[in-house]
Amino acid sequence: MFDETDDIHPLFHGAPSSTEFKKLRKRIVRATREAVEQYGMVERGEKRPKWLVCLSGGKDSYTLLAVLHELKWRGLLPVDLLACNLDQGQPGFPATVLPEFLERMQVPHRIEYQDTYSVVMDKVPQGRTFCALCSRLRRGNLYRIAREEGCSAVVLGHHRDDILETFFMNLFHGGRLATMPPKLVNEEGDLFVYRPLAHVAEADCERFARAMNYPIIPCDLCGSQDGLQRQQVKAILDGWERNAPGRRQVMFRALMNIRPSHMLDPKLFDFAGLMRAAAEPPEDAGKIPDLR
């Protein structure tokens, strides 16, 4: 499947021929296909679904774009794909990199310019993190673009580690057990939001994008701030992983194996209505005792 050099999507031209890379590629493709099927991301109906694939220029979004096109190329993903980059007006952003890359790779795309950077810098007090407002403005624009393009879903490049980090951020700072779901409906109810890389490790995205030599664009807006909660959580998880390799995957499996009856939320489990089994009556129940 991965060895035919004359039958390959342009996104994979120049792929390393090493056995290690082929295993990496197969692992990512298999995990992505598993998530798409497990969470029912492909709508069934008369109209062929169209997905807006969000491309930031980071390693995760490049991996997402390549793997979705791989699945579609192989006839395993019956959807139309439209790549989209939202240029948010950050100073020094290399605005020509993604358009040139997408043209060269023959990927249908839309580049949208919206100066959300100025809004974020104006509204967020000095010393506070930009992520919440930045992501909210970005998401609103992506929803608008998806509607304009007739897309039924906005597809994001969040991977397994993003999902774990969000879980622990909610646990440590939000006082709730919640994370990024692989599939949800937006507040307006007219668009799906998908995360097909939900089962893919960040390290695999990193190795894949670097091996393919994709032109990585770093996010210098939030990435330049020290002490972010996400970075602190990432450092904790990195430490656990060093001490017990495979710990991340075990924790991720736990998110897929929840037992409401063994938690403490009465909205998820009817503790008040929980009844014990009726005790069996003794064999001599109702028998008149013998006189002594």
C-alpha cells in the first residue's frame, strides 16, 4: 500500500524509503482511520460531505492534511477536503509559505486574512495569556468560512497529547473532568468539529512532519509567553513518561474507559436510586417455633 512510487499523493512525494518511516506512516494512518470510524465522522446521506481542514503550518496540521489526503487517495475516506489557513495578522508571519506549498501539492485550499492579532493585543491585559481570546476569534472565523464553502465539518489537528493536556488542565485548574472530544457539534448546531488525530501521539506527528520536510511555521503569539498552564502540564506529563514509558497511552485509554458508577457525579449516575438486592428470607421464616 505504501510502496508504489507511481501511485502516491503529491503530499508524499519525497517520503523517506526507510522501514522506520513506513512503520511510522502506517501507524499514523491506521490510528486516524480508527478514530474516523470509531467516532462516526463520515456522515451518511445523499450529499457527499465536505470538510474544512484547518492548516496552521505547524507539525500537527501538516500531519492531519497529509493523512486525510492519504485516506481519500486510497478510497478510504469518502469526503471532499478543503484546506484552510487563517492568517491572523501576526507580525512576521510568512504569508507566502502555505499558499505556495498547497499549490505545489495540488491541494484545494482557501487562504483567509483576518487581523485578530491586533484585537488580541488590544483586549488582553499585559501579563495574561492570549490563547482563550485568540482561539475564540479563530474558531468564529473558521465556522464562517466553513458555512461559506458549504462544509459540514471543521477539522482540527489536535492529537492525543493535546487531549491529555486539556484533561489535566481542566482537572487542575477547572475543577472538572473534561477534555477535547474527537467529535462535537458547535453551539449553533450546524457544524461538526472533528479531531481525527485523537489517537495519534504528538511525537509521531513531530517525526512525520520533520521527515517529510514540511515548511513548519511556529506560533510566536502564545508560544512566546512563559508559564502557560499547558506548558506546565506538558512538563508534568513528560516527567511521568520518562519515569514510566507508556504512561501517556495508559492515561489516554482511561479516557475511553469511564465508569460513571465509580465516580462522584450524581448527574451521570443515580446514586440516590441505587438499591441493594433484597435479602433472602431464612429457610424457617414463618415457621412456628417448637415449644421447649
